Amino acid sequence: MGDRSGLVPVMAVSIVNGIFSPWVLVLFVLYPVWYPSWAPATTQFVYMASALILSTLTMMVSGVPAALYKRLSSTPNNMIASTIWLAGAALLAMPAVPNVLKALGLD
């Protein structure tokens, strides 16, 4: 991707999804499976690592349709690929919207 301006909104949506998604609880509960034994197993560290994993996973999975578009299109457009990537991240972040609204006091 030549133009990197589309990366910032995707990162922002991914971070919000990592922090507020209900799926972070699943990763948090399953921490004995993935969390390293040498790291401190305090609640704060495990939650931070769970949110980081979910944010990274959101960025990776939402980028797949954009990469397919760029690969399969005869004349790929960077703006369209960035829009597809952002739409994928926003779609994956939909379960986090109620928690974001609660955090903003708009419930």
C-alpha cells in the first residue's frame, strides 16, 4: 500500500475494538492457554495483553478483504482498498459499540 493515510483510522477502530469488545473477556478467561508463564499474571497485565491481541487480530482480519481486492483487481486503487479495510474493521468492531456508548455516558 503506497499511501499509508488509511492506516490511522483502521488502527483507531482496532484499538477501540480491543479495549471495549465483549470478546476481550473470552481472551481474558483463556489466559492460561496463551499467556506466558514468565510474565506477571496480574489482572491489569492479562487484560492489557488480551486487548492488544484483539486489536491486532482486528487489524489483520479486516485487512484480508482489502488485500484480496488489491490482488484480484486489474487496476487497484489505494483509496478503495483503505476504505474496504476501514469498513472491515468497523464491521468487526460493531459488538463494541454498546460498551463504547456506556463509557461515554450515552447509554
